[in-house]
Amino acid sequence: MTVGNGKTVDGSSAAANEFGEVRTPDLDIISLSDLSDDRVQALKDEIARRSMSLQALESLAQELPTKRDATDTEDSMLHTDIVSLGLSENGGSASISPSSTTTTTTTLDPKVRDSHHKRDSNASKSSRDSMYDHTYINQFIQKGLSDSVGSNTSKVIAGLQNTIDTLRRELKDQNAKYIEAKKGRDALSKRCDNQNQSMESLKHQNEMLNTMIERKERQIHDVEHKMAVQKSRAQTLEKEHADNEARMIDMEERTAAAEDKYHHLQASADASADGLRRKEEYLRAEFKTLQDSIMAVSNAQAEKLQKEEEWRQEIINKLTREEELRNQIRKHQLDFEKLAAQREAKIQTMLVEFKKGIQGHGSTVDDTVLKLEQLSKETTDALEVLKKSQRELVKENEELRARESAPSSSSAVED
């Protein structure tokens, strides 16, 4: 059906709205601005404005001179429906207060309506397509009045009735939209509450995660500090390891030098030991020769003493001289034995020191060699002295024998 401003209303949808069918709002299509407080207030203002338009139409219908009684019952029912629908959306009051009239009058201003349309662009487009503004209603009333002068009154009443029916259907549509918007708003409020609870839960989880992150950061800081300490300790150990390797290399070089020196000293000690061994053999041979000489001298002295004992019986006059000579020989013998014993002990001591020097491979080898050479020289000197003493004793013995043989020969001649 086409209404006064050229807009078409679907009959099926109008019938559905007339029987009170309410479609569930599509929450995916309705935007957040459609469910805002401003949109709800705009719907309420629109319902109040339509109520005022219907009241104006009712007053116009009451002024018509014809068919007033036939339309009173229908107009009263329409008025009751419109007022009940309009006032139920405005809080359920049974009368229109001056404040609501003032609000409706204010919202009928085109500037305010444009501001509502700008604020709720998506909802205002759909509502603007199905509403009649105040200018159109005035034009329609003026046209009806002009038509009533030159046309039949029943046609005007029928047109007004059609207009009232159209406005009532549009009011029902607006009411249904308001209900759908309210349901959407309630659903959105519920969703917002759920989102707030989710936000609180996420906030709590975030706080727990922040606490965990702070704990992890402290643990990471502690681990980094420990790593820095371990790194410093590792650097210290590496430096100590490098120093130890340098010391080891130096020690190996010193050990190699000490081994070379040891081999050199070992060779020198072996050579010295070989020389000392040969020197010892020579000294032993010399000592044996000297001992044999001493034994020979001792035997000669024993023979001489025996002869002197035989001569003592014969030569009484020379006992004193022989006794002195014998004491002198004994003295020389004791000195010689003492000297020989001292030399032998000294040689044994030097041999022991020489063995210790060979075992120690020290500097005592040269000292021992010098001592042995000195001892050998002293022994040689002592042997020379003993030989000289022996020669003197032999000479004196020969002189004594010559002296003894001279008297015996003279006595034999005399005999």
C-alpha cells in the first residue's frame, strides 16, 4: 500500500505487525550505536511524536461536521491503542505530562532530529523511511481541509482513517523495533557483563603472569649474576692454567738442563772414579812394597838383635853402646810403626771419603784426589826417611861389625 509521501508499505508485514508479531533482532546487523541510550531515547521521542500526530488527527476528525458519530467509536479505540502504545514506551503513565510534551516538541525540531540521525546513522535511515515528519502531517491536514470544502466528507474521513491505520502500523513497527533494540541492548549488557568478568579474570591472570614474569626476571637476573661470577672464575682459571702451562714448560726446560748436567757430571764422575780406582791400585801396590820393605827391615833388625845378643856375651865393653844403639833402633822402629799405622789409617779414611765422593758425585772427588796425592807424597817422604834411617842403621851396623871383627881377628892372630 502507498501512503501519502509516496512510500510503500508491504501488506503482509503490516498484517504481521497488526497481529503483534515481533521479529527477533539480528545482533550481527544491529550496531552498537543502534543499542545506545541515544537510540532508545530517539525511539521514545519518535513514539511520542507519532502520538501527538495521532492526537492532532483525532482533533481534526472531531471537527468534521459529517459522520462524526460513526467514527467516534473507531477513533476512540485508535486513540486508546495509540496512547497505550506510546505511553507504555514512555514509562506506562496514563497521561501525557507537560514535560513529555515539551520533549516531544523539542525533538520535532529538524536540527535536533538531524543530530540524532547523524549520531545513529544506520538506525536513522531505517526509521526515516517509515516515519512522517510534522511538515507532511500539516500539509496533509491542510489538504484534507481544502478537499473537505470541494469534495465529499466521507472521502476525507476515509483518507484520515487510512492515515491513522498507517500511523498505527508504523507505531507498532517502531514499538517492535524498540522492543528488539531493548532485547539487543539487554543481550549486549549481558555480553558486556560477561566481557567485564572475562576482563577481570584476564586482569587477575595478567597480574599473576606479571608476578610470575617478575619472579622469572629475578631468577634470570640471579642466573645472569651467577653466570657472570662463573665467567670471571673461568677467566681466572684460564689465566692460572696458562700460568701453570708456562711454569710447566719452564720446569721441563730446567729438568732437561738438569738431566744434561747430570749426564755430564755422571761422565765426569765415572772418569774420576776410574782415575781414583787406578790411583788406589797404585797406592795399594806402593803400600804393599813399603810393607814388604818394612818387614824386611824388621827381619834384619831381628837378625841384628840376635847377633847382638851373641856378641853381648863376647863384648862386655860395648854393651852400653849396643844398648843405646838398640834403644835407638827400637825407637826408630816404634816411630816407623806408628807412622805406618797413621798412614794406613789415613789411607783407609781417604778411601772411605773417596767412596762417598764417588757415590755423591759432588765436588768432594777433587778434594779426595788432592788429599790422596798429598798422602801419597807424605808416604813417599816417610818411605824416603825410613830408607835413609835404614841405610844409616845398616851403616852403623856394618861399622859395629867391622869394629867387632877387628878385635876378633887380632885376638885370633894373637892366638
